[in-house]
Amino acid sequence: MVSSPQTEEWTGKDVSIAAIERQLASLRRSIYEETEGPDLRTSVMTHMAWVPEDWLEQATETLNGLAERHPSRTLILVPDPGGEDRLDAELSVRCFPVAGQQQNVCSEVIELWLCGRRTSAPASIVQPLLIADLPVFLRWRGQPPFGASQFEQLCEVADRLVVDSAEWDGLPAAHGALEETFERVAVSDIAWSRTLEWRRSIAQLWPGVAGISTLRVIGPHADALLLVGWLRSRLDRQIELELEAGDSLETVELDGEVVERPRDEARTASDLLSDELDNFERDPVYEAAVRAAR
């Protein structure tokens, strides 16, 4: 694929859902005409992202890296509870040509600013914009307000919730609140994904790891908790965690023995999220790790 998309855009202030749907249809018609519509390959999912303004720049950069890999309708929900009651929107339809094929991959991005009281009822806003009969993913940036109306509404709409517990405060207690969502929506944690190659390295040491009592980690708190939770749940006993904070998983030791660092290429935020968007089922091993991490 090449990274020179054809794009159609529209911006509106204080708009209705009906107006958004009309403008989106108009953008699709325009770009389909430019790209010879019959050869288009379009959305495979609806991807919602709850993105407080402080997270918007990072989220936009991550989502931009997904356009060619996961053609989708993306709904970026930016809450602004202090604003006047209204809904603002920025729409874009982007099509990428597929190298060597007479085909284009198209993605739709709908950025919605939920202002004032519109922040309190996000489900009523997104439901008309979901693509029928396709899975719905919800990426929640920052720590979810577990139990709050906005979070509960969107979890009811979504088939899968994607979080990154490294963005949270109050660990490991927050894992307990996350655990309560497991029966209502399938959950993925990007922090769990970051531990994958380390888990593989540890598993290769079996059966030598069967009797360990201490895990020492230099890395993020969330990643370390999930790693020790995984060991506790797999070995079915208590393992003590010794943590030295770091920006990434740098060192893992089992009873003082250093685990060889995985030879894995660094994955970007877009890569990590892309991996989660390929998963549709619950992960019982992850869920067990969360329960054991507390």
C-alpha cells in the first residue's frame, strides 16, 4: 500500500445526527466517484474511541496508523462537559490504493465533540452511526470511570473494550473494577500485549520456573502486575513482585536469575492497537492474570 490517500472532509458546529449522516453520505459519493467506486473495499468494523482532550493528539496519531490495516468507521468521542450543550463534528473519508491491485481501502473518521449535557448520553449519539452487522470496538483512553453512565452505556454498545492499564492510576485496585466488566464485554489490555514476548521467554524456561517465589521487574507498573498475575494464575500460588519503575519492560528476573530479553522488534502504538482489533473473543488467560494481579 502507499500512504497518499484521497480525502474528502467536512466540519460542522452544533449539528444533528441526521446532518452528520447526510454529509457522510455526500463525502462517500464524492470520493467513490474519484476512486471508481465499484472497486472499493470498505469498513470491516466500527471503532469507537473515547478520547478526553488531553489524549486527543496521541489518539489521533495512533488511529492514523490504522487506516490502511483496518478499514473501519471510526468514531472519536471527545467529551467537553463544561461547554454549552451541542454536538460538533469533523468528518473525513480517506481511500488508499492497494499496491498491485485495482482496489482501494477506505476508512471513515467521525470526530464528535460532545459538549455540555451531550457528554452524558454518548450511546444515543453513536448508535445511529454504527455499521449494522459489524463488530464494535471501544478504545478507552486514560482510566475509565468505572460505574459512570458514559462508560456503562458505551460498554453496552461495544462487543470489545480495549484499554491500556499503563494509562491508569490506582493500580492494582483498578484491576478489580475492570474485572467486573468481564461478563458484560470482552476486554483487551494493551499492557498485556506488551508482555507477550516476555511471557514466551519465561515459558521456554519450563520446568525450571515451577518453583520460583519472586519476580523482579524493571518496567511499567501495569505490565509488571499483569506479568506476575499471569505467573500466579498459571502456577496456582503466590509469587512476590519486586518492581523498579521504568518506561518499558527492560529487565525480568525470576528468583534473581535474569530472563533473556526477547528479540522482538519494537511495536508502535498503532501496531499494538491493530493487534487488538484482530481479536474478537474473551481471553481467559488474561482475565485470570487480572484477577491474580490484585
